[in-house]
Amino acid sequence: MQMVSGRRNSTVQQLVEQIARQGHLTRRDYLQLTTLLLATHKLGLEERVQINRVFDSLQAGRLKLID
């Protein structure tokens, strides 16, 4: 179980870092983060914070959602 959680944490962190570098997120990125946040009840606090920061940046206009 630890391995799965570690892999998921790595995936969230990599995705968030990629989005920050690019300054935008794709619909696919958005759906991936939304799915992780809503469907995975075992996300850790740090993972939830990272995902929420992306959504907060999107809402504040610091990130763009592209197709």
C-alpha cells in the first residue's frame, strides 16, 4: 500500500511542477487533478494542498486553462 501512495504522491508532485513550469494547464491536467482530488479519499494533506494551489492559481488568473 505504501508504494501506491508514494507513486500517487510523486504523480501529483510531478504534475503540479509541470503546470507551474508551463504557466498553464490542459483540460487533461485539470481532469486528472479533479479526479485525484474527488475520487481518491486517501490523498495526503500535502497532495491536497498542492492540488488546491493549482486550482486557486487558476481561479486567480495566474494560470490559464488551455485545450
